[in-house]
Amino acid sequence: MNVTEIKEHEDGSATYQFDMTAEEHGVMCQQGILWCIVAGITGVTPEKVMEAWLDERENKEGVSEAAEGSVQEEVG
């Protein structure tokens, strides 16, 4: 998938044009519809999901780094 054109508008919005395969188009439509349903039912947004994922990832990396440090202390 490639972004072929971006038009920025005076009101701050933008219009994007994509070039994608039929398979990519199908996945984008399917996932977009699923997001609409999930957001409508739960109030969850892509931003909230991304923030939660980043927090979880950061916490896992912190635990991993702490574990590595304690192993090094025992060995050292």
C-alpha cells in the first residue's frame, strides 16, 4: 500500500489517496467496519488502544530490563 496523494485543507483537515491491491482494500474495509462496530459499542478508539498497547509494551520492557539487571548482579 502506498500513499499517492495528500491534500491539506485550510481548516486543518486532510484528504489522503492510497494505491493498494484488492487484498489490501478488502482488509482495510473489513477492519474499518470492525473498528466502527467496536467503537460504537465500547467507546474504545484506536488512540486508546494504541496508548494501552504502548503502556503494556513499556511495562514489559521495564520488567525485562529489571530482570536482566538482577541476573547480571548475581553473576557479577
